[in-house]
Amino acid sequence: MSFFEPDEERWEQRNGGPEEPASGRWPLDWCGLYPRERWMWFEQLWSDVCMLRERYHLAVRSGWWEDQVQVEALAALAAWVARYDSGEWDDPPGKLALLFELDRVAELLRDGIDPFHPDRDRTAFARYLVEIGCQPPGGEDEQAAE
């Protein structure tokens, strides 16, 4: 999964939370994160999934965020792609291996009836994040200011 730099618009300060990993990357699983970090983790994955869907023509299904196997597969694929895109890895055979693995990843993504449409699915995605205990960054601060 890719990670926004501090000067990019979707970056949120951690407000005294645990230090981020030295590598500048998020973990490949959200389960050990604090509620605000979980929200940011899923927001980044949403962005990555939209990119992967367009770039590699992945047949992502609506509700992918509710299936832990699909979430982990998409997070791992996004992290793999990000390492090549950033120049961290410069390994043509490895990049070809990534491209060949797309069919296998697509098999993991086949569950679901409707195709994923970011505009249509955004509300269901946000509702699910709240259900699993994610907290939007700034949520408490904004309420306290009112």
C-alpha cells in the first residue's frame, strides 16, 4: 500500500499517536491499528484499489472491503506495485512476476455480484468503516470545536 507524504493533501497528523514505521509504509493489515489509523489505512487502500482497478483492469467487486482475504490481497498488491513505482525496487523479472500474478489475485477478488463502482459504493464503504470501529481523523476535534 502506498503512503502519502506530509505535504500531500490527504495526510492527517497523528496527534501524538504511535510513531510511524521508519519505512514510511503502512502495515499490510489494519487489525492492530488505532481507530483513526484504521480509517486512514482504509482510505489509502480505497485510493489504491481505484488505481489498481483502472491500471490493471482488475475485476474488483462491490463490498471487497468486507472480505478480509480480498482486503489483504489488495493491500499486498498495492504495496508491491508501490515499491516498483517509487523506484525502491528495480527488478524487471520481479515486475513481470507481479504482472503474471494479476490473474491469481483476480481469482481472490471474484466473490461478489456487482462490480465495484467508487461513486456508488462510497457510502457503503464509509458505513462499514464505522461498523468495524474506525474513526475519521478529526472527528472528535471537530465535534469539540462546535
